[in-house]
Amino acid sequence: MRSELEVLYSEEQLAECVARLAEQISRDYADRDLAIVGVLKGCFIFLADLVRHIRVDCTVDFLGVSSYGRRQNVDGIVQITSDLTLPIRDRDVLLVEDIIDTGLTMRYLMDNLATRRPKSMRVCTLLHREGSGECHVPIDYTGFKFRDHYVIGYGLDYAGLHRNIPFIGYKTE
Ligand code: IMP
Ligand code: MG
């Protein structure tokens, strides 16, 4: 599999990008009450790298999500498979995603978390696939924007596999 992969973002590019995002977040959240919420499973590697560069106090919690975006299901069904363990009321929530495509998953999660009355809510995504239409979510921190390819690696999967590839790539042919 790895030999058939085209590298889209190398380990070096990812490390640089993560450090840049963490720098912006550290600046913006100085003197705030930062509650990081990672969207599983895809975020796990990105988030692990990101938080180690964040220089302000923060808690880290996770939401487990199964999404069936436009590719698989016209209804864009999103299911929360495991919920937060910490309250977010009156806190400054930063949602962290691996990739935003149509935005359906993030829209659903933001609507859900808004009912728990956080003080603020922002979105950080490593990747944003542009041109998929209907992204109704404001993205505050974006790593890379790209088009077209279905990508794997650095936490992103295809059918549950390939999350362990250290760079982000796509299948050729
Ligand atoms: P959205 O709801 O259309 O924004 O889709 C977002 C979700 O679909 C992400 O959280 C991923 O789990 C999955 N996804 C979308 N594109 C890709 C991809 O290129 N590789 C791996 N997962 C993807
Ligand atoms: Mg995801």
C-alpha cells in the first residue's frame, strides 16, 4: 500500500504546520479557559502533536463520532459513539478535527455542543477539502486546504486502515 502512495504532506510539512497552529492557539487563548475537544478517531495523532506545542493550560477531552458523509449517505448521518467526560459550560471550547469535507459532521457537533452553553466555541482542522460544497461551519484554524483526493495517514483512515502511516498521502492510479 505505502509504495502506491503519493505524498501530499510530508512529516516535515505536518510538523511545521502543527507548530504554526499551536502558536496561533497559544496566543489566542492566553488567559482563557481552554477546553480542547478532539473528534475521534481521526484526530488522535494530530491532537497528540498539537497539544504538545500548546503553551497555555488546557484540558483535553474527546467525542467519538461515526459520520457517513455525502460519499456514503445522502442524509449525512452523524452518530456520537462516545460522549465528553468533562463539562464544557462557560468554558472556551476548541473542537479539533482531522478533516472537514462537506462540514456536515462539524455542523452537527457544534449544534450539539452549543446546547451545553460553552462560553465560546472555535474549530481547528488539520485539513479542509475545498469545493465539496455546503460547508456551513466557520473554521478558525486550518492546517492545509486542498482539493479532490481522498487522503490517508497521520490518523486518517480508509475503511479503518492506514491511520499509522506517518505522512498524509493518497493512492495513485
Ligand atoms: P464531512 O462531514 O463531510 O465534513 O466529513 C468529515 C469526516 O469524513 C471526517 O471527520 C473524516 O472522518 C471523513 N473524511 C472525509 N474525507 C476524508 C478523507 O479524505 N480521508 C479520511 N477521512 C475522510
Ligand atoms: Mg474526523
